[in-house]
Amino acid sequence: MRTKRTNTVLAVTAAAVLSLGLAACGSVEGGTRDEGAAHTSPSETSSSSSAPSSSSPSSSSSSSSSASASGASASGGSTSGGAAKNAAKNAASSGSKAAASCTYKDVKITAAKADETPTEHVVLTATNTSGRVCRLDGYPLIAFGEIQTAKDVPAVAKSRPAAPVVLEPGAPAYANVRIVLGGAHEDNKVVTSFNVNLFTGSAPAEGSVVVKAPAGGLAVDEAAARTGYWTPELRNGADEF
């Protein structure tokens, strides 16, 4: 009887130990499954590693856009600066062209015979002696004789310059003047001085400059006389007549 009970107790104890062992194994295995289910490591690793990559281009793009915007702004500033300089330059140029007309008090006019035989032309030189910028309009309005009665010498249209003649202080302008054709003849008259009026715009200005003729005087044929427009320099063709 004692032996049988002992065997029964041992059998029950063994069964209990076996049951505990199996329960322990099941708990460990379940824990592993739970850990895997909780972390889902493969997808999270992929997601976490891709997250910085996807945000990085966006950040880089943002930086590039900012840099481009800054560059565009700098470029715009530079362009604006260039435009401002051009505007200032144009304004200065316009200011010179809008200078007041030269008056007879602003210029000194001299006459020199052309290098030719017989003498058919003289060159007038008008020098700005005013100390300010002034505009020399049109052509010299020449009177060979008494200013009140002398015939005005007509201008040659082809000699008109494309732009207004603006003289800085001390700067000269020139006009070619034909005084006769074919040398001396009975219609010529000798003059030792003559008068030159200037224009204000398209109208003759008040006052005139008395110009002394070159040594020996000038033989002038008023019917053949012609004058060119004032120009910064004499030009082949335009000032030949």
C-alpha cells in the first residue's frame, strides 16, 4: 500500500513538472511572436531608413530654391543698378542736348581762307568762350555788307548734321562758306569784315558777331555765296559745295 502511494505521488509530480515545462515553452514562444508583432521590424526599418532620404531631397530642394531666389534677387539688384547708371547717363546726355542756345556773347568766330587757288571758300570757326555748355543752332547767318541791307547767305541742306552741336567750354565748331565761284570777276566785292548772326532754335537771335576777314580781305560774289551748317568737324562730301 505504501509503495503504490509513493508511485502515485511521483507520477503526479512528474506530470506537474512536465506541464510546467510545456507552459514555460509556450510562454517564451508567444513572447517572441508578440515582440515580432509589436515591432514589425522589417517594415519599420525600411520606413525609418527611407524617412531621412525622402526628407533630405525636400530640404535640399528648399535650400536650392532659397539660393536661386537669393541669386535672382542679387541679379535683379545688379540689373537695377545697371539700369540706373544708364538712366543717369542718358539724363546727362539729354541735359547737354537741352543746353541753352549759344548767343553772340558766348562764342568767338574767326575766318580762314581755304587751301585752294583761287580762293572760293573760307572756314568759320566758332569757339565757346562762355565757360558753360551751350548749343550752336543751325548755321551762321552771314551778311557781307551792312547788316540791315545785306542779303543773307543761304545754307546748303546736305551739310546739316544729324544731331545738335553742343559745345563744351573751349570747344569749337566749324562751317564751310563758299564766297565766290570761278575766281575774281566784275560782280565781286571786297570785304574786310562781315557780320554773323546766330540762331535760337529756328529763329535768328538778337545781336551779331563782327568777323574780321583774313589778311587782304575777301572777294565775295553774293549771288554765288553759300554757307554750311555748324558741325563739330568738317566732313568730306557733306561740307563740299
